[in-house]
Amino acid sequence: MHAAFADLNTVILGVSPDPVKKHEKFISKYELPFILLADEEHTVLEQYGVWKEKNMYGKKYMGVERTTFLIDKDGNIAKIYPKVKVAGHVDQVLEDVKALG
């Protein structure tokens, strides 16, 4: 769907706490056509409020809550999609980008 977003002049960025070397392997393995930023210090993740305490099988740890932010041409957050589930997500975001015009 990357081409559909590009046709609408939409830039896609991913942010992860993983190091650059791990990103390079991930980008290569999945042939990602967009930029994946390394935020090892959690600076951006904390500013966007997605570096959170998580709980799995009773064990608490810090991690990323997968979230999509749709940012308009003026740099304002137009919509937030918390706790992203893959199924149907890209279609919803594309429709919302179209609606922004």
C-alpha cells in the first residue's frame, strides 16, 4: 500500500527502540519501503506517550504500545490509532489520509 500513500504525498515513518543494525536486518528481510527510525533512548516514544509499562503472564516490563499517528501537513496530530491491530488498519489510515485532503 506504500504507493497509494505516496500518491497522496504521505510520508511514512516507523519508530522503534531497537538499534540501527537490527533495523537494517528487519528492513532488508521485509523489504520495507519506508524509513524506520531507531529510538534507543526512548525520547520520541516517550514524547508520543507510547513507551509504557506492559504485563505478560504476570511479568511487568517497559515496551512500545503499537500506535499510529496521522500527522497533517501543518505538523498537527490529526488522528491517533492506539493499540494497533494489523487487520484492516492500513485501509482505515489510507481512508483517513484521503479525507484530510
